[in-house]
Amino acid sequence: MAKYIFVTGGVTSSLGKGIIAASLAKLLQARGLKVTIQKFDPYINVDPGTLNPYEHGECYVTEDGAETDLDLGHYERFLNIFTSQANNVTTGRIYQTVINKEREGAYLGKTVQVVPHITDEIKRRMLQLGQDGQYDIIITEIGGTVGDIESLPFVEAVRQLQWELPEEDSVVVHLTLIPYLKAAKELKTKPTQHSVKMLSQEGVHPDILVCRTEKPLMPELRRKIALFCNVKQEAVIEAADAPTIYEVPLAMMREKLDIICMKKLNISTYNEPELTKWKEFLDKLKYPKSKVTIGLIGKYLELQDAYKSILESFVHAGAMNECQVQVVNVHSEFITGDNVAEKLGGLDGLVVAPGFGHRGVEGKIVAVRYARENNLPFFGICLGMQMAVIEFARNVLGLKEAHSTEMDPDSKEPVIDLMEEQKKITAKGGTMRLGAYTCELKKDSLAYKIYGYSPISERHRHRWEFNNKYLEMFENAGMMASGKNPSTGLVEIIELPNHPFFIGVQYHPELKSTVENPQPIFVHFIKAAKAYTERKAEVKNPLLQSEMI
């Protein structure tokens, strides 16, 4: 039987429950245990697929096509395993299931209530991943903070499971805040005490407290927290701010969070943690040998979580190249033909990010043209690839009215068009082309050089595609369709063979980049950016070139 760790949070949101859960999971995995993580979100949306990135950050897509919370990206990046539909559950999905059962007559005329029907469905899904013997430990992160109305059914479900499961089969880890008051020059424990009191009033008693703090927790402070919150002193864990999220597992190992959990779960047989690759990655990350500046052209730049997986992919690729990647945000709405050189002139590479809608599109097209004409390494993702297609059509093929029917439904030159199977769909939620699809690569292409094999499989989230009616025209003018879906002929990858590095992909490669397996396009893109930097240095200093020779 699997054992269960529940992670809750208090005082404030954005404390890092997902990072703590992923770090704990990494440590347990490194000790030889089979671990997975699931996220229970209290909002009523069925999934985050219809949520604005400004509200929720990026929508992470799993291999099986689930639109999920961005924390699942952290889980996959830390554990190097795939998650699935079962790893992210929302209040909306819980209620939808219960209401559907009621309509089918499954409750035999009983009054359907939060307790027991909603909580029973929550418990069923909490236990689901542990029923087939695939995992030793299931870590369940409860979204929101203790005291939220939306979280109450989930907290109640945890209370019931604490009572139903054997004592050694469940642990509750509560993440809380120890704020530092500069005026008083001391850390304050009262918010944590109130948070634990509120959780205890709901019937859930935390076994371990993980305390986010800016300053070290002295022994006397840990003793005070333990005394007033009714936990053992060794179960008060310091979670200090870290320079990078990838240092958190090592910090939690020093605090013995994994050992304390295993003791409470009565796991007495385990290995020493195998974290050699993780430590090698951190060494490369902390001590880079070079630096590149990459421009991220997007339209949700006010919230960095909107491009979370892209930013983390640059971290992985940078470490792989022993290179510091400085990402510069460039808002596409403010790029014009007059200022593009000023905004992009100091960059070593350009990424045009995914997105939806017409806002900021023309700026992206201008940025693509600058990269194409100035041999600046270019990487377009999803909408970014589509912008590269439109730019090439307008400025190379001479199709001045070329556009996507997403932005211009009446376009006379729809080089990007709605996918055929999408034309009859009216519902928005969960109806895009989602999840992993196969792509075959041309042997003589940059894409094949990057991956080194074919076919590949990557994850998608889109409705619009390259219009194959124009394919011959594009290829005759020098743009190669180097990757296609074998069953539909959908163009998945475009590139310019006569450019140092110019590639656009219809899929989202950032969704499969992990610490142990950085995504190859990002790795090669940073390598190309390094080469571009070196070429710039040679042009500025001809003596450097002769010295190198």
C-alpha cells in the first residue's frame, strides 16, 4: 500500500508549496522510493485551460493532454517523470463528477451534500494514484491557504483520511511564514501559531512545520514554535530564501525533512540519497563560464509565471552549456519598425513566446524580421512559429495581406488557418489539440541535427496550424518544413537553412525540459547564441581573432 504526504499552506499564498512538495519528492526519490505528486486546486474552473495567464500563470500540459496547474511543471522538472490527468484535480472537476452521478441516479435519492459526497469524491481522487502499487509515496499538495472557504472541503477530506488510514500511512506537512519585522529586528511566530490553530480547528493536526523565513531560525525560536504549535522541535523545518529553486532540495536535506517524513511513515529501509547529477547541474548553474542575453518577446511579461516553463528551460539549457542565460523581457506591443533595432540590438538570441489573440502580434512579426535579416539566433514557439511564417510570407513571398485567421478571420492570404477538426468546435475548455503527438524530421535538417533521431514526440496546445496550401510556395522560397505529423501532414517545424539558427515549432518543447534531460532545442539555441556572441566579439576586436588563430 502507498503512503500519503499532504502539504498544506497558511498565512499567505505563493510561499512555495509546490517547490517544497517537489523538493521533498526529489529527496525521497533519490533514496530509492517511487514517488509522485498531485495538486488539488480549490477554484471552480474544471481546469486552468480557460484562465487568463495574468491570473493563473502558464497552463501546463501533460503527456496525456491534461491542461493543469503550473506546479505540475515543477513536479516533472524535479522528478524527471511524467504526470497525467490524475495529478491535478480542481473543485470544478470534483463537483462536476458528483453532479453527473446525481443526475444518473447514483445516490439513490439521497440528499447530495458536501459531506459525505463531495469529500468522498476528493478522497477517492487523493487515493487513486496509490491503488495500483506503482508508487510507494503519494504527495498531495492542497492549493490555497488554510482558512479559505474554497479549501475547506479539501481540508476536511484530509482530516477524514488521517482518521481512516493507519497512523503510519499519512503525514501532514504545513508550510507557513515567519515574517521578519525590520522595526523590531526580530522574526515573529504569531502568524504561524494562528495558521496552525486554524488548521487544528478544522481537525487536521500538522506533523511537520516548514517555515519560510528571511533569517535563520535559532534553536530557541524553533522550540517556541514547536511548543505552541504542538509538534516536535526537530519537525520545525527552516525554509530560507534560496538563490534558485534547484537549491531547495539540498536545503531540505540539510534540515532532514525527508528523514523526518520517513520516520513518521515508519519507513526504516532506505538508501543514502543519490543526487550526483543534481549537484553537477547546480555547480554548472552557479559557476558559468560564459554569458548570453536572450530576448523573450511576449505579451504577458508583467507576470513571469506566464512563461514559467520557458524560463526554467533556459536555466537547464544554460547549465548544460555552462553559460549564464540572462533573459530580457521585451513587450511585443511596444515593438515597431522604428525602434526594433534599439530594443533588440544588444541581444544574442530571440525567442518569440506562445500566446493567444491579436494584441501584440505586429510587434512579434517585426521582431522576427529583425532576427531573420540580421542573422540573430531565432526560436519561435507555437504562436512564435506562426509569426515567423506570416513574416516570411509578407516580406519574402510578397503576400502583403498574409495573416492568421485567428487575428483576421477574413484574411485574403490565410497562411495560418484554423485546424479542420477545430472548425465545428464551440466549447472552449479542453478542446484544443492537446498532449503529445508524433513528428517526423527531415534527415538533412537543423531539427534532425538537434534531436539526433526521428520520429520525435512533443506536447501541443493550439487550434491554428500552418496552411499546407502555401507549403510549396514557402519551400521554393527557402523556408523548410523540417518536421511534420505523419498522420495529418501538419507542419510542426519550420526553419531557414541559410540562417545560422532560425527555427520555429508548433509544439511546446519547454514542457518536457527537466534538470536531468534539458530540452535539446533550448540547448542548441543557447549554443548558437554563444557562437553569435563570439562572432560579435571578433567583429569588435579583430586582434582577438588573430590571437585565437
